[in-house]
Amino acid sequence: MTTPVTSPQSNGMAESFVKTLKRDYAKLADRPDSQTVMEQLPKWFDDYNSYHPHSALGYLPAKLFREKRAVN
């Protein structure tokens, strides 16, 4: 299922992602300056997609959810 970029649902998903990124990554990280944060972003995105459980996906990480869905 896809959600159009301009839909209210996609806005809600974007807001939820930003909230999670701030709560679970930025608040807990060493962030003395913007350069340090920018360097950490790829690791945060990888963790978010590969290991972080998502309630909307049955508490699976997004990568595992997509892999299981592709098999079915």
C-alpha cells in the first residue's frame, strides 16, 4: 500500500518519523554540533530501517517487514 506524498496520511507519517528520530536517536546521541549530527544520520537511518521495531508493522523493523511481505 502506498500513500500519495501530498496526502494528510503521508504528513502524519513524516511527523511520526521526525518524532521518533528526535526521541530515539538525537536525544540520546552525542551532538556537539550540526556536523556531528549529519555524520550520524546514515547510522540512525540504517538502525531505524533495519533494527528499530515499528508498532504499525507488528513490531518488526521495516526491512524485515518488507522482506516478509515480498515472500508472501
